[in-house]
Amino acid sequence: MNTFSLLVLIIYVTITVYVVYKARESVVEEQEKRQQEALDGKVVLSLENAKLQADLDRQIEEMDLQGAIAIQVLHNPLIEISQFTSLALEMENKTSTYAVYVDWKQSSLTTLQGAAQELACLTPNLGQSQSPSLLPPNDKLRETFRIATADGEMMHLVPPGLLLKFLAKKIPCTVLLRLVLKLQEVGRYQNSYLVVVTCPLSFRLPTLQDLPRR
């Protein structure tokens, strides 16, 4: 191979490598752009179910019911803040002697400024009800709850604009969920016990690592 042919080959290889590199770089940039767009308007919600359960167990330990009533709030870690209007409560009553009532009117979720807001559960027709939800012995309960409003209209659990504004300024954003439960001994209506459990809900801006794995 003469010098000219070698030079042409080197130039060809160099151009080919550069084109492949730029094409790959373009694909990566486009992928990162789509991922970033997928995070727009979303926040990461952290909810301490372990604390909620521990709070309940601590209060019913004297009744020898520790571990007999399970409680958790279901949620997706990555949420669309404009659609964050409700959460789901799931409970299991493993006792044979106590019924559990969730008192929605006395339960609350604080605002970002700390003011308490009454809760209500969603009815089958998607209306609201503040009547207590009943969890019988040896049974399970799942209720979707929201902020109670005078006109029955759905409202955000946390104002989207204010939350994103605070997060952009790196202001810690946490609200407190407070659930009021009444334990009623079956057949002994004078034996009832009030339990109040709390759970912080914390928010932060998402990163690419928070996107669901495919």
C-alpha cells in the first residue's frame, strides 16, 4: 500500500469513527431529553409506613394486640403533582375481638404551612364521606381518602405550584398525616379505645435515577 492509499484509509476511518460517535452522542442526548421530559411536573414522595405501623403497635401493646392490626398507606414514589388528589389506606384486622373504625372527620393532613385539613373517604360514586369506615374482626379494609371540602370538589393534597416553588428554592417540604382510629371490643360496647397515629409525607425533586426501570 502506497503512502497516498494509506492516507486515504486513515482519513476514511477517522471520518467513519467521528460519524458513528456523533450519531451515538445524538441518540444519548435524545434519550436524556425524553427522560427529562418524563420528569416534568413530577415529584418524589417518601412515606414512612414503618413509622405508621410502629406508632400503632406502641399504642395497642398494652391491649396485647401488637402486630394484630396492620396499617399502610399505598402510593407511587414518583407522582404527577397535578394529579395528586388522593391516597389509599390499607388495613388488616387479625383480631377476633375488636372492630376498628377510621374516624375521617377527626383525621387530618397538614398543609405545607402546618394547618390541619379534615379528611374524607371516596364513596363508590366518587363523592366524599366523613362517616367512619368499619374494619370488622378478621377482615381487610382498603379506602381511598382525600381532603374534605365544603362543596365536595376534589382538591390537591398539596398545592402543586407552591410545592414546586418551595422545592426549587430547596425548602424542605413535609406534611403530616394524622389518622384517628377507634378500637371497639365486640359485645362490650363500653370497652373502646382511641388511637392516633401519624406519618410524615416528604417531597423532593426527582432525578433520572427515580424513573422506573424497564
